[in-house]
Amino acid sequence: MALLSVLFSRAGTRRRVWRVIDARLLTSALLFLVDPGLASQGVRAPEYQVKAAFLFNFAQFVEWPPDAVPDSAAPLVIGTLGDDPFGGILDATVRDEHLGARPFVVRRFARVEDIRACDILFISQSEGNRLEPILAGLENRPILTVSDIDRFAERGGMIGFVTDRHIRLKINLQPAQAAHLTISSKLLRVAEMVTPTGR
């Protein structure tokens, strides 16, 4: 029941709980979300509240190359590209949060060319028809790419959300490694690994 409380509490309470989350609890939360049997218990958090919590917590399970973060106090940027499906949820999730000395900030981008500083980028479904040139424009940059576009990981993205009765993760290590990002084995264990099928 504690896990249900974490997932379905109000935004303010959820922020406090997720701030102190450790690897074991995130793994438990991920297992809950990928287990269809547990999803049948009836209560579910709104989809984009859960996805916002994932984006926030991915920062704790990814290592960026040292030259990507020359200033240890620089903001950790979670960006959205295209139509923003989160509304204010993502801002509320990261408000007043830090990873070490780095404060979290949310930035919204209309075009891939506008992206200067970004650590985690959620690519909206509105960009599905332009995904290949977007990923080409981000290739080898130390930006964790995440999306719920259909077959995102197979098409060359790093982490894809797959939503049916529950949320599952698909991870494509190839582009992450090319960008010199290290994804924790704790996150890899609860995801489906995929191989790109070509762009």
C-alpha cells in the first residue's frame, strides 16, 4: 500500500516522497507499472503524472559524461519538444528539487535547433512524423531522449514509454552509449531492451 500512496498522492506530497526515493523504491515502482497483474487492482495515477515522475527519476539512474556538465551547479534541464502533454504537471514534479547541487528546471522547445542545454528530452507525439530528423539532429549529444511515440526505441530513441493497460519501458542502449550516457543496471532490469530497426 505504501507504493500505491507514492504513485497516487497529490502532486505536492508526491514531490516530497519522490525526492527521497532510492534505487530500491524506484525499482519497485517500475515493477509495479510494468506488471499487468498489479494494474488490475483498480486505481491508476493519471498517465502523464506517472511519466513526469519517471522523467524526474531518470536523472538518478543515468550518468552524463563529465564534459557534458562542466559546472556542477548548473541546472539539470528536462525539456519537452513539440506539444507539451504535461501541462503544469512536470513543473510541479521538479519544483524545488535538486540532484546534488543541480536544481531541476523545465524548458520547452519548438524545434530541435533551439536546444542548447538539455539533459533529458521528452519528444512529444506531435513530433512523430519528424522523429528521424529530430534524432539525427540530436545524435551523439549527451541528451537522454524519451518519448511515448510509437516504436520510439526501435526507431533510435533511448527510452520509450509503451502505454496500454500499464506503462512499460523500452530501452535502446545503442544511442545512449553513442552519446556517452550510462544507464544504471537497476533501470535496465525493469525495461525491455530493444535493437534499432533502422530509421
